[in-house]
Amino acid sequence: MKPEITITVINQHTLNYGDDAAGVALVLQVRHWFPNACINITYNRRHTDLEVIPYNDKNIHHFPSLIISEWNFFQAIFYLGSKLLPIKRKCKDTNIGRFRKQIIESDIVIVSPCGANIGIYTSWLFLFRVLMAVLENKPVYFHLNTLGKSGNLIFDMFARFALKRSHLFVREYRSHRELSSWGIHSSIGVDTAFSLPDLEQSESDCDGKKIVFIPTQLGNWHPHFSNKFDDITFDKIIAETAFFCKEIDAKIYILPHLYGRLDEKEFLDRVLAAFLQHDASAQMHGGIRDFWDYEKAIAQSYLVISMRYHGLVLAAKNSIPFLSLSYENKMDEVCKYTDMDSFNILLRSVEKVSIAEKLEELTLEHSSIVYSLSEKKYFLRQLSSSVVPEIYLRSLYLD
């Protein structure tokens, strides 16, 4: 194994159990292939020293405050101009200067697994950090991301420039297809979190009456949904889920997906109150300290109902039947490659589907679904673990 190499992970998301799961899975893979490497982790937004992904060793360094923000707009313009024109760089003591120094000192840059920041989320800051790594002539690897066009012509022009000069590994066929339409090559895998180690648990850990529900307030963060859409969560999703759970005498555990400053506590309290108004047996899932607890809560359930992408990923990883309430294509594709298409409900058309009937189908097919998901575990783990070995092989030929 090649010693003394510096790898910088950029744009890591946190305060989200799904992003933490994928981020730690990436770091575990990197550490396996590069046991002596210095791994620097920079984040997508400013955080405190306590707001980092929960993984450390002596050669891992978190930089939660080394962040390029919207306040650095003019510095960013100057930096880009300095790459195109003979302008003397004077950004040494700025955020951009410090971030650039981190990139220059790196041998490899990995873009942490995440959603469509380059795509429908149109994240300029995310893109700029990638551009910096590309313009500093570093090998840049996207580790099983969602990528695509944003619809903003200027953003997409810069995105295409950066992506054509990077090594792209995506977690969806749709991303692969959109990149192909730009004339950009990419390789397809599945979500990085599938490579996490198996949980240690016994058969007695599983609760035959426990249904985990993972809601989210889409109107607060997703560009394709308004606050009015969240009414559907109460008017239909909760009502039908409550009816089903009363029919089979099951208890509903509401599982938080975000935490810290991003938590959805007020919304989750409203969800719990709505279930109780429907006379359902429901409670907030306690004891969730990190993504390991989050995954364990999923693994110990009878079935999962998820409005979040990684709720589906970790259910599939642990062979737990799930109902997908899909806000985006990435959820559709998890259902496709796990053969759970018939249990994927598009939230845009949720009013046309009986959630209670779908949940009843899940119970009738429960055993066969568990078996089917179990059969796919090795395949999914291999697909989620294929990128870092290639990075390692290429690293052997770095100058």
C-alpha cells in the first residue's frame, strides 16, 4: 500500500444521518486502501468542531470552519480571473486562499457522496470548490454522486467544464444518461452507504410490530416542493399509515433524519400529534445519537416507510421491506435495483395511490422481500466499493 499520501475530501455534508452514513463509508474505504494516508475532510457549510461526521483516527483531520461561503463572492471572481488573466494572486489570507492551500497540498481530491448539488439544487459554492480543485490540476473523483443539469445556463457551463476534467462515478442511471448527453463519461454504482459493515444483532432484536416512519418537511428544503405540499403528509400519508397500523396492531416509531441545527423537531412533533389524533399507537424514536443508531433502528423494524433517500438505502442494506415515498429520481432508482418498484410511490401523485393497500401488500410479501433483499446484499456492497480501488490503482502512477 502506498504510504504518505494526502487525500482531501471536499463538500462533505453532515447534520443528516444519511450523509453521515455515506461519508463514514467513504472514509472507511479510503482508510482500507490507504492505511497511512493523511485524510483531510472539508465541509459543504460552516460547522463547529462537534458538527462533523462521526469518524476519527490519528491521520484524519476535520476542517469544519474551512469554508468558502457566499461572502467570498468577490474573492471567487478574483480567483477565477487570476486563472484566465495574468493577475497576481493575493488570496493567501482569505478563506479562498486557505482552501486553495489545502487543495495544493493534496495528492487526490474526492468529492464526497451527496445529492444533486451539481444538478437541480444548483449549489454555486459546491461547484466553485470543485472548480478550484480542477483548476489547481488535482485528480478529482466524484464518489457515487447524483449529477446532472440544473437548467441554469451559466451554472451548467461551469459544471460541464469541471465535470469533463474529473473522474465521475454516479449512483444513478439517470445521472449517467444526462452526463452522456453532455459528452461526458461516467461509471455507475450504487450509494456509498451500502459498503458500511453489517450490524451485529440477533434475531431477537427484530420487532414484528415495529414500523419505522421517516418523514421530512420537503417544503423547507427541496426546490420542487412548496410548503403547501407538506399538508399532504398529514391529510393522506399519516391518515392511511395510521389506519393500516391499527389494522395489524403495529406501533409506529417516527425516526428523525436530520439533527443539530437542521433538526425538524417542530415538524416531527406535528407528525406525532397527527398520528395520535388518528388513534394510532405512535411515538418518537428515542436514543438516536448517530447514524449507527439510525441504521440500527431501521434494521430492528418490521418494515420502513421513508420519505428520505437513505432510509431506503439502509432498509435495503439490512433486508428490511420498505415503502418509498419518493421526492426524487434517486429514490426511484433504489427501488429499481432492489426490485422494489411496485412499492415506490411518487409524492407528486401520492393522492392517486392507496398507501394502506401498498402497506398491506408489503406484509403479504414480507418473507419473499426479505429473501430477495438478502440475496442482493453482496452485489450492492461490491458496486458501492468499486471506486476507491480504482483511485488507489491510479495513485500508484502519480508523479
